[in-house]
Amino acid sequence: AELTKVLAFDFGASSGRAMLFTFDGEKLSIEEMHRFSNDPVMAGNSFHWDVLRLFFEIKQGINKTVLAGHKDIKAIGIDTWGVDFGLFDKNGKLLGNPYHYRDTRTSGMIDLADQMMGKKYIFDKTGIQFNFFNTLFQFMAMKKENDPVLGIADKMLFMPDIFNYLLTGVMKNEYSIASTSQLLNVKTKDWDKELMEKASIPTDIFGEIVMPGTVIGELSDDICEELGCPKIPVVAVGSHDTASAVASVPVTEDYKYAYISTGTWALMGSELDSPNVTDTTFQYDFTNEGGVCGKIRFLKNIMGLWIIQESKRQWAREGKNFTFDDLEQAAWSAEPFQSFIDPDCEDFAAPGNMPRRIREFCKRTGQHVPEGEGEIIRCVAQSLAFKFRMVADAIEDITKEPLSAVHMVGGGIKDTMVCRFTASATGKTVLAGPVEATSTGNAVVQLMALGKIGSLTEGRQIVKNSFPVKTYEPEDAENWNKAYEAYKKIVTLK
Ligand code: LRH
């Protein structure tokens, strides 16, 4: 069979990678060509993307792929997490260092926006959940600080747009990541200038929106010369990582399910054909993000494995170098259902000493205070699973249709304890896979752009043919249901 190769770059919270996908017409196979750490840099009290170093790593990734004998890659696609961006002057030069969304300059901006425009107005226009880090609030913070860069900025590009531009010389704004900004009109799928005016931020630096699957351009002559490679097309994929991950959910039948894209974040929701912007969804603070092939990702951001990852880092700082396996084993030996946290409580948003903050949370809420890593991890894993239950309940309440299963995708499914707990907490079958969801969805959209895959359903069938899916059934319903009542006394949605 004819083989088509594409190269997917995915930038996650701890690493970036270049994955080579080979498609034979029925199945995808995957090979990691390059992996590098993605270290944001704290400098002068600001938290930044190390953009040039990462561009260097992209070039390394292409070069390694070519040197490994894959000069015949037919496309390249790039995705990153949402909301972050850079500004360019009229000569096409990057102005300053793009900020990382965990930078604290946006604190207080949601309240300011509420005073200026009202949250309901913003939600009705954008359909987007209120995260303190949304691009809208990043711009408002720059405005408030009188950042001089705003005065000379000519164009705004999101992170994947930036890399696409550096590779091709072409500036475009890809739709799925643009939707995370809270600056896009949810109905027109275009920039909302009225909202920008009301927020007192620039209106004329936003470019043409292109849909996932659009070819942005080809590698520039300079890059081809530097890397010794042919003029490979660069495709705007679902360049928001979550859009790519959701595109890979291996469902081909028409049945109601929720997906959870798990990693540092857990993004849980369902896929819709049109946005759901109502008082109820505003109250639940759900989001309507742009998906591939005209779909809407109706979901909720949940702080995923972040608290576990950050706890592990804290213990390492104290000289205790646990592996994730060590932690999982310790958690299995801890007593179940002793205490719960709200993973989305702002206590846990910033990096730092999570075990201490968890103990403080439990103390403050009058619960058993977890000691030791086993109790801490069990507390977090069960709390996360119950948060998934809460969101599943909300989806059923909003859509008035029962969910028959939960699909979990992404690196987080390597945490089998959380998968098992999710089945038990939700009382639903959990289907876990693929692990490499984001780069797989990225590759599927590249193959659509090349005309090798005809539709989203076809793409999902191919993902299903190619990667394993593991099933988890609910266990011990009685105790989980009882514990859920206790959880609801500590945690509410919203
Ligand atoms: C997940 C993610 C999520 C965003 C957050 C900033 O990686 O893209 O969808 O809300 O990061």
C-alpha cells in the first residue's frame, strides 16, 4: 500500500515532541522522532515561553526526521495549549517574549471585565468559560499596565500560529486556538470587535481566521536550505491541543458519551454541532470551544493531574524521589474516602507545595488531614474522579440525555488508578485510549488536508484500528455513591 508520512509537533506542559505518523490507508503507526523539555522561564518577575529555543527544537525535529530517512514527509502540523500569544511589529518581528498563561499579571482581570461589560455579556458573545488566563484578560492586563508594546503591535499570533509563521513566513490565526481567547464571536466564528472595543483593547491586530485543515504555506527557502529538506507544506491543524485530542476520540457510532482529555489539565465534555450558550451553561461556566470539522467542544476545564505532578515535584525538592508507580502503590494502601479537595480551588493554581496546601484545605474544611504520600495521592485521585462525576451530571442536566460511557484520552490515562476511580465515581464504563491523543488528532487533520482521510468519522475509525483502548468497569457502587454525598458537602461546581 501507498504510505503517507506526516510530522506532528505537540507542545505540552513538561515537554514538546515531534511524532512521525505513517498512514497506510487503514492504520496509523507512530514513531517519536524528537523530544525536548518545554521549560517556561521566570525572568524579571514575569513568566514566559522560551519561544526561540522551542523554534530551534522544531528545526531539530525536522532535521532528525529527515536524517532518519523520512525526507518524504508530506506535511507538518503544530499544536500547543490554548490562550498564549505573541505580538509582531509591522516588519514582522516578534515584540518581546510571549507570556505563559500561569503568569500572575491577569489577577483581578475577570472582576474588572465584569465591571466594564458584565460577565453575561462576554459569555453571550463568546460562549467561553471564565479562566483568569484567557487571552482577553491577558490583553486587559497589558492595557492596565500601559504596556508600550501595545502601541507598536501590528499583528497578534497564537503560539502555534507563531511557529507556523516562523516556518513559512505566512501569518494566519487558526480557529480552534483563536476560540480559546474569549475574543471570538461564538456564532460568526470571527473576531468580536465590539467586545474588544468595550474591553479597551486593540481591535486591528487580529488576522484572518483559518479553519483546521488549511494549508498555511510551505517551509521557507531559508529553512529548506538550513535543514536540507524539500518544501514541505505546513498545515494549520486543530492547533489548540485539546481540539486535536478530541479529534482522536475513537468513537464511530452515534451514541452519547463524554470525553476527558487528560494530562496536566482534564478537559471534560461532549462534542456538539452548534454552540450551547444559555443561562444554564453560563451558570455552570461551561465553554464552547471551536473544534475540527465545524464541531464545538462543549466542555469544562478541570485541574487534572497537575496537583499530583506538582506534589511529586515537591517531594523531590524534599529529597524524596518517588516515581508515579511508587505514588500509585502507596495510594492503593491508604484508607479510601477519608478526605476530599476541590482540584479547581484557587489554592492549587500556582506551582508550589501542594501536599501542604492539601492538608490546609482539609483542615479548613473540617476533614481528616491526610498524612504521607499515600493518603495525599488517594485524596487527590478520588477528588478528581468525583469532579468528573459532577461534570458528567452537569452535562446530563444540560443536554437532558444520559451518557452511556466516558472516553478518556491523553497521557493522563497512564494513571490507571484515576481511570479506575473515574469508572467507579461516574458509574459508567470508561474506555481509555489513545495515549498519544493530541499528536494523533494533529496527524489526522494533516491527512485530511492532504485528502487522505475523508471525514472526522473516518479519521476516528482509523484511530480505533490503530491504537489500543482499555476498558474499566465501575466497582463498589454503594460505597462510591455514599462517598459522593460527602464530597458534595465539600465541593460544588462553578
Ligand atoms: C490543555 C489546555 C486547555 C487550556 C489550557 C490553557 O493543555 O490547552 O485546553 O484551557 O491548556
